Amino acid sequence: MMGQFNTVPSTPRVPFDEEGDNGLVLCDTYLPVEVLIEIFCRADCKTLVNCQLVCKRWRMLMNYVWHKKTEQALGKPFPWNDKMPWSVFYLACTKKPYERNLLKNHSGAEGIIFWTMIYNGGSQWTIEEPPVGAPELPQTELMFKDRQTCFATSFERCTKMQHINLIKEGIHPYILDTYQPPIVVSEWYSCRWDCPAVYRLEVKLMAEDEPLDEFKFQDVLEGEKQNRWLQVSHVFENYGTGLRVIRFEHGGKDRSYWAGHYGSKMAGACVTVKIPENMHS
């Protein structure tokens, strides 16, 4: 025969009172909302994730806290609306993906690592430090202050590419689909003084395996365009929903078919996602 258990009635659930002080009293001390927010903004991101689980009031405050903390981390205004997931701000704070170069090894200082070869013809790709037969890279660019390195091509087609997974870099799908922030792509290119060359750039914005938008550029470097550094730049805007990956592909060759590395040179490959602006109704 089963024994009988005495049960203690549970405490009835009390509806949350927004006018009450629940969540505002810590160690018998009342803290105004403004003070509590300042305390939260000084906490690290991992602590904030735990804090938003404590009570309903703290959870209600968290989107504002995350937004303020994001603007502090980025040093610039960041959009906000009441439908934005808190994880948008968490990624922005922890990975700081906006307005920085998302391409890795932009000028070959680390060899060919992070790049995938498509064509490696002639005498193949090489790294030059400093550039051979061409001026030094523009000192106005901070990325060239410490290292004067560049990629150089040969007498047959040389092409390589790099994929940027925007989600892994910290750009939340909500931002990509709702705000479609501007994406700036650019690169410096040149060739030797004694041999004309061809430079090519192709950048695709990808939704899964389908392209949303693309930018193609080709320049024949001869005459006045030889022995100088030129820059190509493009801004993607209003590209539609679904963007997740950017494919950056560049390359070139020389026009005289000389053995060695007399083809186009390139450095400072850059892909930057701008901080989105608030939408206006």
C-alpha cells in the first residue's frame, strides 16, 4: 500500500508590477533604474547574458543596456528597435565586426594562407616585399605602415579567392536582412614600369549558393598606368535579403608573356561592413 504524502501549497504567482520595486532592491538598497543600467553597462558580456535571466524587470532593461553597451564598444551610434534580438548587440560587442577589414591576409604578409587558388599559371603567384619594379605602397594607408608586401602575378592567368562568412564574423542575420548595411570593397593594384599587365576583380554577395549582387572590374595597365598604385572601390547597397557570404576574387597576368613575375600586383584587399543607420518611417 502506497503511503500518502503531505503537500505544501505553493506560493501563488504574483503578476509583475511595472510600477513596483521588484528587481530594483539589492541588499536592502533601492537602486533607481538609471543607476542599475549604469551598473549593467560596466559588466562584461558574459555577465549580462546571465543577468537577463534573473527577473522580468532585468530582462526588460537588457535591450536598452545591450544597445548602450554596443555604442560604447563601437564608439559610434548603432540602430535600435524594439524587435531587434539582444544577440545582435552581443555579437557587435564581442566580435566588433563593423567598419573593419573582414578579409584576412590582405597583402600577403602571411604568404598565401586564407586564400584559395583558382588559377596559378606561369611562374605562379608570389609575394614581394617590397614591390619589385613599382613604387612603395601608399603610406597614407595604415595597413601599409608596418609591411610593404604585395601579391604578384605571372605570364599566365593567376586568380585566387576568399570567402567571408558574415554570420561567423559577427554580423547578425537580422541586421543583414532588415538594414542591409552598406558594404565597401576596395583594393590597390599596380604593375612594373617595364611590362604592361592586366588586373581583375570580382566580388559577389551570396545568399546560400545564389548571387544577390556582384561587382566586376578589369583594368589594362599600360603607358601612364604602369609603375603607379591605383585603387578600385565599390559600395554595395540595397542588395536584398538573404546575404550571408561574400566572395572576393582577384587576379591578373602580364601582357608580354615574360617568364617570372611581371604581371599585375595587388595589395590592401578590403571588405568592410558599415554600421547600419536607423531606418526612417
